[in-house]
Amino acid sequence: MKKITLLIGLFLLSACTIKASFIPERGYLNDAAVGTPYYSQINTFGGLALSHDIYGRQVIMGDIYPDNIGLHIQYCDEREINNCLQIRGVPRKSGIAKVRVRGILAGGLFFKGSEFDKTYIITIKDSKDLPST
């Protein structure tokens, strides 16, 4: 009877799916200003975050649209597998930038992997719209 209970417990644990959480949690990042250096960071939690292209090659787990706005996305350090992204650059024009973070959380012995997809908004203000100091 103990073996059956143990097997049922292991089966139930193996059916659990991990879920990604993010910092920041909200769907927007700090505002930016045209011509001013920008930096923001996104951290993914819940497991090992991976992202691959259609050919199975490891790729960065995010992108920015529009791609010509002056911001770019990179990992926080040089490790190939990374749960931390940085958004950097100097915005060239005002408007709205969308940062999409997507990939999978790798599963394991007791947990099933799962996909994640989160979009953040960055409002880029024109320098004339900023309060003078």
C-alpha cells in the first residue's frame, strides 16, 4: 500500500506545471525620453528560462517593437542561459515601444515545463514634453 501511495504522489508531482513570474510585475516599464540614455531590467522567475528559434538555436528571449526606436535588448550577463534582460539605448523618437519577453521554463523530474509570453510598454516622451529643471 505504501508503494502505491508513493507512486500516486510522484505522479501528481510530475503533473505539476511551473509558471513564470516577472519583476516588474506590471505591464509597463519606466518612461523614457528622446535623446536621454535609458535602462530598465526584467527578471523572469519560476525556473530556467529558455528561448529557441525555429531551427532549435538558442536566441535572446525578447524583442522590441518598433525595432528602429533606439532601444535594444540584451541579457544581463554573458551566460548562455539567463533569466535577466536589460533594455538599453537612447530613444530617437517619441511614442510607444513594446517589449515582448517570451520563451519556455524548462521542466524537470517533478515539474512540467511551460511557455511564457509577456509584453511591457515603454512610453517615450519628446524632450520638449519633459519638465524643465
